[in-house]
Amino acid sequence: MAAAAACRRVGGYQFGGNSGGIGFGRGGSGAVSPSTLGLISQNRKISQLVNSNGRRLFLVDTLALNALIQETSLSKFKSEVQNSQDHHFSLLQHETEKLRNDIEKMRSELRHEVDKLTAGQRLDLNLERGRIREELANQNAETTNLTNKLDGEIHGLRAQLEAGKYEVIKYCLGTLVSISAVGLAAVRILM
């Protein structure tokens, strides 16, 4: 009875076997690992052999049984921690990759916006250059037009001046000829 209660506490594990060794496992026929056997034999020795209902059972000291349970729980906990760490690490890698993709996407969007802004500024500069060239061309045309007008007026004034000069010379010569004719006539009359 005590052996059955100990088996129920372990969670349904049965101890037994006909060969005199320790059988440990679900269903009563599984083998215990060598490290577990070493743990059991190190912590406590088997205290007595009981014959119950024609079956041979070993009574194991409670401390050895607790040590076995703790060893099993510890290995299960270690594997759970390892699985949790692996899962957390894979989540971190996934998040890191997602952040890298987001950064690359933002970088390409920023590059696109900078290129668009640069292209807009280049277009504005080219339009401004074209407008300045047009204004310079218009001013050059106006300057050339005014220069041509001034040259025409200067040539007209020169022509008028030349014509006035010839008129003055002509009147001066006419006056001199008239005065000399009057003077000759007066000299003739007086002589």
C-alpha cells in the first residue's frame, strides 16, 4: 500500500520488475536513464523489498523520489526556458528584420522625396534662367532699337547741319559777290 501511494504521488509512475532491477515509467515497463539511477542510488538506498499481491515492488526513500521529481522538473523547466529564449530570439530577429525593412523603405521614400525636391529646384532654376535670358534679350533689343534711332537722328541732324552750312556759305558768297559788285559799281561811278 505504501508503495502504491508513493507511485500515485509521482504521478502514476509504477516501480517494479521481476528481475530485481528498478523499472520506472508509465505503464510499469519503461527503463530509467543511467543518470537517474545514479541520482537515486546516490541520494538514498532502497530501503526494503515488499511482496504485494504476488508482485515485487521496491520502496524508494521519499527524498530520492523528490530528487528524481525535482531533476525531471528542472530539466523540463530548462527546456521550457530554452524554448522560450529561442522563441524570444526568433521574435527579436523578426522584429529586427521588420525594422530594417521599414528603415530601408523610409530611406528609399526619403531619397525619392529629395530627388523630387532637387528636380523641382532644378526646374525652377532653369525657368528662372530662361526668364532672365528673355529679359536680357528684350533689353538688348530695346537698347539696339534706341541706338539705331539715336544714330538715325544724329545722321539727320548732321545732314541738316551740312545743309545749313552750305546755305550759310552760299549766302555768304552771295553777300560777298553783291558787296563786291556794289563796290565795283561805286568805284566806277566815282571814277
